[in-house]
Amino acid sequence: MAFKTDIQIAREAAKRPIQEIGEKLGISSDDLLPYGHDKAKVSQSFIDSVQDRPDGKLILVTAINPTPAGEGKTTTTVGLGDGLNRIGKKAAVCIREASLGPNFGMKGGAAGGGYAQIVPMEEMNLHFTGDFHAITSAHNLLAAMIDNHIYWGNELEIDTRRVVWRRVVDMNDRALRQITASLGGVPNGFPRESGFDITVASEVMAILCLARNLTDLQERLGAMIVAYRRDRTPVYARDIKADGAMTVLLKDAMQPNLVQTLENNPAFVHGGPFANIAHGCNSVIATTMALKLADYVVTEAGFGADLGAEKFMNIKCRKAGLAPSVVVVVATVRAMKMNGGVAKADLGAENVDAVQKGCANLGRHIENVKSFGVPVVVAINHFVTDTDAEVQTVKDYVAAQGSEAILSRHWELGSEGSADLATRVAEIADGDSANFAPLYADAMPLFQKIETIAKRIYRADEVLADQKVRNQLKDWEAQGYGDLPVCMAKTQYSFSTDPDLRGAPTGFSVPIREVRLSAGAGFVVVICGEIMTMPGLPRVPSAEAIKLNADGDVEGLF
């Protein structure tokens, strides 16, 4: 049977005016700032007005380690949200915005798939409401003001060898990873080495997604460390006097974006930090607002549970005072086969033994999530090539782990296919069986926090860090940053730092290449292995297939 593409389905959506979507959550048209007919921002005054309401139930959707076979975490998030509404629950979805870099790089769009999508899909995967452009502009304004300060006499006595604030662009561009700036003589300033990160790796992005309001936003922006003096004392963004102007640029970007699913249910799409090089969750302001408006809020954390879910628990929930009632771990039969050693070209053939072998990856994620004190449900995201025997193998394995696996056919059938999953998830969430707690205490030393994640989540034997890294962590502790959580930056494809090591590996080490202090965001970034904060394009980027057709419609974007 031939199936429609995601973009064909999205283009045929019967969208409702965004004011009608807002009404489902009690948001009046006066409190929406429309961007066209099908998307809008929610005003800060409305957000402030609902803060005294009780919170709904928070449901986190995470997944096994990504494989080329596909897992469908966003698709399941959307399908579960639609399923909850179908069974009579008042539910909303909260996901991140898509980065242009990956959209034109390897993976294409990021708005769900099949009949479990958020629309308008093209706009969401392109410029949307301009949030990422605002973040890019604010970040680079600070960079320009640092170099300008140095040019006009360097009153703060910045050591130009120790400027740590790089520039950003929302594109995969490996040529910009390391650059020499200010070449061309005296009029252009003082030459120095620098580089670019992708916008979603910016500390400004992380701050926007963790800030409670504009006041909190400006305070966090001002607390960012941008450089050091010769005596190693830090220079902050507020010393450059950039925090006020940056806040002005981010004023509208701070307001959550309201859109809709294919079934006209409300979805908030806001913020987009990467989960392999940042904390990988949508904004705190969108999540906390949604919890005041809906009885159930379904959100996701990027990549596998070893990255996104761990950071959701240890960073976002810790900082925002949130606690998930239940966690859904997404898995597919196809991905189990790949973890079991089957090549992508052979995934269509039944292979129960490979499914059984590959389930070790799923089992470790289940165990890890349970270690945070929350109940786990496995969603088997159905592919039409799955056989009954393969699905049953996953169900039996999960049952042996003390959890439950439910087949969900939301990609093919929308909410009709996710109703069983939604019913069980709601039952568990209503049962109040969660006893959530982060994995480590604030007071634990920074290196011990790193070791805790590496050994308890990844199952590494040891963490490898040279004395320079260890001394840097100790210096930050002496400066008062020791109580911050750590944000591990590593490959998303494996529990280890080797992207080719699938399954549930043991007997490996986690090498730390670099540590960075995100003082404004409120965490320490730990860069492991060969992970890059500026991705490159693949040999055949998705951009080669993206174009406008004769009718002016976008083609090739998923």
C-alpha cells in the first residue's frame, strides 16, 4: 500500500483559526498575538494571570538511542496528546522548535509524522515566528559589543586570548568552527582566534528556555561569562552593558508559540536547545503555562533518554520545580533490530532473534528512567512492516523489566491508533505513583556529578579528564558555581562516546575534552568525545531535495 508523505498529509490538514485553538485552553483572542491565521504567541500578561491555578499532570516522552531506522519521538508525543483528547481528557502538547541546520542537513523537518503532526509544518520547520533569528541576533550583538569594547580601549582589561564568547548561526557550517577574526589591519580591531556554534547550542537559547519571565531573562543574560582578564577574573555580559539590548531583542521570542495538531488540539512549540550539546527541552515558560491550562501536558526531551530525559530531570525539573507523573519511552521494532545487528537494508524481514538482542538498549533506558522515581510505559511506535511475533517479543521483554509496552499506531491512524496508549498513560498519571527526585544533590562536587551520570546512566567504567579540566572544575566550585548541574555533551547514538557502539555497551570510558561554564543558564557543559557544537552537512544534505514546485509549495521538507 502506498502511503502519503508527511508533507502531503500536513498540506491537506483542516486547520482551524488559531483563536479557536486558544479557546480550548481558555486563552481569549485578546491574549493571542497572531502570526497569520494558524499560529500565535501567548501574551506575558495572560501567562502572569494564570499562575495561581493548580498544575496538571506532566508526561515526558523520551526514547531509545536514535538509529537510522527511526524512532518517532515527536510523532509519539503528538499522537499521545491527540489520544488523550480523544478519550475525553484536556491535554496540550509542548515541543521544541526546529533548527534550520538539521532541517537542511541530515534529518529534514521536525513536527511529527504521518497522522500525528503539528501544523503548519512548513512554517515550523523554516522561519516560524522568528524566535531563532532573535536569539541569533541577540547572541551576535553581544559578540559585536565585546570586540567593540576591546577596539575602543578595553576599559575592562579583557585578555583577548581569553574571550570565550563565540558567534552563532542557525546552520550546519563546519567551515566556521574555528576562525580568525578582525583581520585586515588597524580599522578592523585586534586579530584573535574565535569560532561559531550553531544557534541551538547558544547559551542564549538555553537561557530563553529556562527563564521564567523577562526580568529573569535579563538577569541570566547579564550573568553570562564572556571573557577573562589576565588575572583570570571573569567578565560578564552585564559588564559589557549588553544585557538590556539583548532582552529587547528577545522580548517577543520569550512568548510561547501556539499552534495545533492535525486533529486541531493545542500545541505549544517554543525554544529549541540541542540535547546532545545543550539541555534539549522546550521552554520552562511554555511548559509551566501549559500545566496551568490543561489537565495533561505531554512534552518531549531530545534524542535518547541518556541525554534528553537525564537533562530534563536533572536540569529542567530541578530548576523549574517540575516533576513528571509518568515517562513514555518510545521504541520501534526496526530500531531493536538495528541494535541487534541487522543492517538498515534488511529491516523489512522478520527477525525475532535480532529484536530480542536489540532490546538490551531499551532495557537500560527503562532502568535509568526508573532510577529517577517515576513510572515508565514503553510506546512501540508501529511500522507497517512489524510482525506480531516481533511486537510480542518487545512486549514480553518490557514486562520482564517490570514495565508495560503498548503498541501505538498513531502514525497511521492518528488518535484512534494511540487511544490505548493514552488510556494507560492517563491511568498511571492519575495514580500518583511517581516519587521523582534528581539523580544527584546540588552540593555534590562537579566532577562527582559527571561521574554519577557516566557510571549510573551510561554504565561507563570511568571518566577520563586531564588535570586542566579537573582544576577548572575546582576553580568554578571556589567561585560559587559548584551547586550547578552538569550538562553532558556527547554523541546521541550510543551510551558511550563512540557513535558506532550500539546496544547496551559496557567496559568503556568517557573522555572529557573540554568543560564550559554557562553561568547565566545555570549549568556546566561537559564536552565528551568528538561531539561538535557546530555540526557539518552530510555528503548529501537534505537541502539538495528541498525546493518549490510549480504551485509554489515546498517539496522535500520531510
